[in-house]
Amino acid sequence: MNQTNDMRNILPWNSGIFAELNNIINQSINAIDSEVEQRCAGYPNSKHQLFSTESGWAARVDLPGYTKEEITLNFEDHTLTLKAENETRGERNLRLALGDEVETTAISAKLENGILEITLPKKESLSLESTDIEIQ
Amino acid sequence: MTVKPHYKIANNETGASISIDLPGVKKEDVKLTSKAGALTVSASRTQTTPEGWQLINQAAKPEEYELDLELDKTLNVSDAEAKFENAVLTLSISKHEESLPREISIQN
């Protein structure tokens, strides 16, 4: 697992088409993982929708049967990790790899009608704006 | 798009318990009807997408849920109890009186 982190520093995995490709691959892997998990547990996959928004990303995850206390959400190294667990429905996992820098302090999530909506704004790309420097 | 919701049925001696997943549905949008041993659940999932949001994965977007269940004749469907919590509809249906296991005492 650590080796892939190193590779991501060298190759442009986090920009443009690679981000999308990475995302598709991860989703397929996650889908297969959770498919196997859920088939064993007797429950279906967690369906999710991933959006690109004007300010970054947003995800909507179907999580019927869980309260917000039973869900843990974590963001680390471009990856959003979700785990929902209770006795009745067992465990459900989801991992989404996102390209571009996410402003981690501004991530918000709300659970309503069994759908967890997560908004992940991108960092303001201030470094790309040019600043005029006054000469004394 | 109308889809069949995921559900689970658990049977025991006194009846059955059915749990139906209805994510995105509000309690007032669930319609539950029974007719001659058949149960129908229909619900609409209202969810607006904010302006500027673009879907980037291949995700199904269900709008309506519809489920028809043909239940065992021993179950008393008309007396079903329903509760809706965390977007899961749980139905408790007990068997008809005469179908319940009963001890018959033998006369002398």
C-alpha cells in the first residue's frame, strides 16, 4: 500500500485525466470488494454518486439503516474513507480517491433520509494568481 | 426511473419481519397497501441536485421505488405493523390465529 503512495508523487496521478482514471479504477476495485463483502453479508452494495461542483467535489452515499453515530468518515491523502457499521446491517465500506487538493478543514457532511451527503471544497489555487510587488 | 428496492425477509414461528431499504425517501412519501395476501410498497425519492453539480461516476439515479410481495397465506397481511427509521421500512406481520403453533390438550 505504501508503494503506491510513492508512485503517486512521481506520476501526475492527481491531475486531469489521470484523476478520472484513478477514480474509475478505484471505484471498480471498491465495487468488487464491497460486492464480495455485501454478497456474503446478504445486503447490497452502497450506491453512491460522485459530483464535481463549482467549488470542488460532492458525494452522495446511500446508507439506509444507519444513524450518524454508526458512520465514520475520514479524509487522508486525497482519499475519502467511509465506514458504516451496526449489528443489524453489518459493515459497509467505501473509498473514493479524489484528485486535486481538497481543503480538508472545509469538508462537511450531513445525513438525511438515509443518504450521506459530503461536500469537499478544493483548495483555492492562490499560487497561480500573480501578485504585483511594489518597489519602495 | 423505477427500481425495486432491496429487502430482506426473516421468518419465525409467529410471523415474518420484512425490512425494505428506501434511501432518499421521506416517511410521508411511502405508500403501503395490502390486498389478498399481497403487499405493495411504493415510494418516491425526491432529491434535487444543486446547480453546478455534475455527476461524474456511472451511478443509477432511482426516482421511484416499487415492490410487490406475494406473501405466504399463513400471514395476516391486513394487520401488518410498519415503522420507518433511517430510511428503512420495517414490517412486522404475524400469522393468522389458526396458523400459530398451538398445544392441543388431550381429554381423558
